[in-house]
Amino acid sequence: MARLSGWFTRHPLWVLVIPLGLVAYFVYGGLLWNFWVSVSDWRGLVPSYSFRGFDHYARLFSDPVFWTSLKNTAILFFTIPLCILLGLGVAVLLDQGLLGSTVFRNLYLLPFALSFVVTGTIWAWMYNPTSGIINTLLRSIGLGALQGTWHTSQRTVMGSIILALVWQFSGYAALVLLAGIRSVPEVQIKAAMLEGASKFRIYRKIVFPQLRGAIATTIVVVMMYALRSFDFIWVLTGGGPGYASHTLPIMMYKEAFQATRFAYGSAIASVLLVLVLLILVPYLYRTYRRGK
């Protein structure tokens, strides 16, 4: 055992062989397999890997359901600025050290700990047109005319989804931004206070400019969760009414596992991966250059 330990000490890179092999097989191997399926003729429950070319991609870009799903996926990105603005406001309030701020912070962060399935079920109950708490509250305060079929109407379904996602992720944004505010050197704030600067000016001129890293982190995390919100949308709306809340993950699931068009579903998954990389890689590159 001592001899083996000494060998690894002299050759430390060999320790990485097993984890790198597992990552290569399960992550990059899976991505390559998905791409090969997307250019195959696999349709039905029996696997088939005969090369068909890029017919599925050509069909995809002429499919109106794909463009509707892509538009709805892009609409979900409105979750990001709403979470940041609401989270920043809450973070500033918590930074004042008000009475009960610790309890409020924990309660405000609680929705982030819930799974998408639980969140989707809760909001489906709340949006219920007849017995949901939203319409019940509107009726109780004399605003029954504002009642709506929130998650079952093509006009309001995407807004209903975004509202629920903001409720779930604004607590995380507030926590990250509060950490960013608390990381600002106190000597800078004290120097500004000695010069007679108001709190508003201190936040605007000193604190907020130093939150770029925290904001960038929040953007990436919320964006990834928004793109992965398949189970939330599936539980809340099932992609309906019609195709009104179809997103790329919903379309991929229906094509691959309901219609058993696995090659077509893999093509959708490949396009979604490319879209994520187009957003994520520039951010990672900028972060690397800034750190370097």
C-alpha cells in the first residue's frame, strides 16, 4: 500500500484517469451518441442506427411547432432580469439589518429548495379558475372582473409560468446579490460616508458597480434552470393549451417518448445544446479572460 501511494505521489496525473474516463463516457459519449441518433433513421421502439443524413434537421427548421417552442423558450429568459431586479431590491433591504431580516431571508429562499414538480403543483392549485387562491382573493376584495384562466389561456399562460419561476428563483438571486453587497470593502463605504455621501449614492456609485460578478453568476444559474424547467411546465400546463406553452424540452419529450420518433427528438436535443453553448461559452470565455 505504501509503495502504491508513493507511485501515485510521483505520478499524480494518473489519479485523474478514472474520473476523466467516466466523464468522457457518460457526458461526451452521451452527447456523441445523441448526435448519431439524430442523423439516423430510428423511429419506433426498435433501435436503428442507419445513417439518414440531416433530414431531421431540415424537417425541424420547417416545423412551425419548433419555431413556437423556440419562441417560448426565448420568452422564458425574461425570468432572468425580473429575478435580478427583485432579488437586488430584496438584497438591499436585507443589507439594512432590519428586525426579522434573518427569518425573512430564510423564508424568501425557501421556494428555491422546492423541486419543480412541487412548484408546478402548487401554482396549478393557485391558478385554478374556480377554487384557486388567486381568483378567490380577487373575488373577496371585489375585483372579480379581473379573474382569469391564468394557466389555461393562450394569452396568459407564458406570463403565468414566468411569474411562478420568478417566485422560485428571486430568493436565490437575492442571496447571491446580498453576498456580493457584503463583500464590498467596508473601508470604501466608510470613506464615502465621511465625505457626506447618501446611502443611495453609496449603493449607486460604490456597491452596484462591484456586483458584476454576482449578477453574472445569477444570470447563468437562472438561465440554466429556466432552460431545464421541463418538469415544472409539464406539471403546470403539459405544454398547452395547444402549443401555447411548448418549449424545446417539452417538444423533445413529446416527439421522442410519446410519438417514439427518437431520431427527431434527438435532433431537437442537439439544437437545444447548441443554443445553450452559444449563450454559455462567451460568458465562460469572458470570465476566463477577466481572471487571467
